Amino acid sequence: MDPNDINILVIDDVNTVRVQLNDLLKSFGFGQVQAVGSAPEAIQALTREKYHLILCDWHMSPTTGLEFLHFVRKQPSCQKIAFIMVTAEATKERVVEAIQAGVDDYIVKPLTLAHMNKIYKVLTKKQVIE
Amino acid sequence: MTAGGTADPQRLKGFIQELTGFAEKAERNLNEISENDGLSESRLGEFSEQMIAIRGTADQLGFPRISRIAGLGEEIAVKAATITKRSQMRRYLTSLWDALTTVKFMLEHLSQETSEEQDILSHRLQTVLTQLGGPRSTVDQGEIERLLGQRPE
């Protein structure tokens, strides 16, 4: 699949970060990026569109990124979606919690071009791209 | 991609406004904490959340100095939440105010070089954090890879 056809959902309650991540992903050739500010908005987006990848912050309210990850992993329709936590949270306990909840990868902010190979790796493992 | 050196000025202004908004929320929290002599675990938790939002966003934008001070404020707030004596709490509240006012100053004066006062403050906050037991341990990307590799397929 062409990166331009991969649907990515970015969830972060900070608009600045949504804008930066959107720019970064587009600069790397990902053409379909939807950014929302909360898990409830993300759930609405998931009902409207099929996504291949979710990039999600941890610290959000009313629903944290971890709670949203738990939700996504319980949805039969979302099992194939790659989920990467992108967060300033870097304690071992949080990373382990996310892994146990089914995260595909975990990136500590800032997300940079250097992380794009991780994103490609996850998408390859999920058979979204070859 | 960072905003520090190359972002469109109007866009950068919007980014800074958002960060300042977090700092103002943190200030309201700190005012409430101060009125209760700090013994409010939930308010300290909210303050550390605002500091993590500033830290993460500053990191993404390429403002390491702001990230560092916000990070120290965050860690002190997390550790201070376990303190039960008002007399001890007052001291840590001062540190939280120092961290917050410095972050606000830095946001207003982005183009200025680090001042000696900021370096001294950073060192002082680090000392306070050490007295509280030091920051929570964090993992680097290498350790994260290792943890990911350990999970059952």
C-alpha cells in the first residue's frame, strides 16, 4: 500500500502537537492524517473511517490514552489497527502498562523523522505495507 | 521537525499561546494548592499533568530549556503529593512556584539566551528533587525496544 493511502488517526489534546505531528507525517509521505483532541472524538472518527494506524498521547481527559488503547483492543473491528503511543510519559511502569494493553510501539516525545522507520516497521508487521 | 527556529511566526505565536494557557491553568491550580497549604494530592496531580503537557509540547517544539524546568516542576509535584506535613509542603510549594514562573517567563521571552538566574534555579530545583528522593526512573528507546521484544506474540 502506498504511504499516501494509509489512514492515520492522531489523538492528542494539545493542538500544537497535533499540528506538528500532522506536518511531520505529511512530510514523510503519509497523505491521509486525521487529528483529533480526545478519545471520544477518536471513537467517533473510528465509526466514520477505516484507519490503519493510531498515534495516541497518554495524558488526556476525560479518557487517557491507555484507557483508549484498552477500548480499541476490545473492538473486533479495530483488531488490525496499529497503535503507537506517542507521549512524554517515559516511566517503565507506564511503558509496561501500555505493552500489556496491546500497544504495537511506544515513542517518547518528541516524535521526529528518526521515528518514521519505527512507524514503517509497525505497519509492515501489521501487513499494511510490504 | 521543531518549531523553535523555523516555524512561521504566526503559527509559533499560536503554539506559545497554547503553552501559556497550560501555564495559566497550572497557576490556578497552584493558587488553590497554596490556599490549602499544599495538602491536596489531586491538585498536585493536576499541576503535574499541566507540567507534563508543557514539557511534552516544549520537547516537540524544540524548546529544551522550557522542557527541563517544566520537567523538574512535574517531578517535584509528583513527589510532593506524598508529603503530609504542612511545614514541609510550604517549602516545596515555593519550588513549584519558581518552576512555574520561570516557565512563564521563558515563554514570554523565547528568543532570550539562558540567564544565569535560570541556571541557578534549575540547579536549585534539582536539589529539591534530590531531597524528595530524585526523579522517577525513566526508560530510553533502547529499553523500550527490549520491553516490546519481551512480550509474547
